[in-house]
Amino acid sequence: MIQYPITDANPTIPELLMGARRENKEQTENKIRQIFEDFSLWTPAGSKQKIYLSSNEDCLRRVIGFYQRMIGGKKALDILKK
């Protein structure tokens, strides 16, 4: 298995997702929903308007499915090709 290092300047989201790898499908979905609902991860510093990605249910559903397929051993590029 090829592993790629995560080099995000703000490692909050990768750290949350790494914890979700060992959880069941429902727990993983809840973890991703929490990430999307946390406006502090998506709102630019100093912005008066809070950004909630959780309101886009279609996007959220697709991200959850994508991440679960990756946990199942599929490669991101192979998933994206389909």
C-alpha cells in the first residue's frame, strides 16, 4: 500500500480523518459530518459570515462515500476516474 504524507499547514482535518479510519461506517459518517459542520474550519479568519458546508447534503454524501471507499482500499485516482 502506498502512503502519502499529509502536509497540510493546518492539520486539523487530516487528524480528525485519521481517527475515523478505525471506526465503523456510521462513526466515520458522523466524523465527516462534524468536520463539515465546524464553521471554524471553513470560515476565513476575520470573516463576519460563517461558512457551514453541512448545508450541502449532496456534497456531504459524496465526500462520505469517497472517503469510505478509500478506507476500503481503493485509490483516490481510481475512484475519481469512475
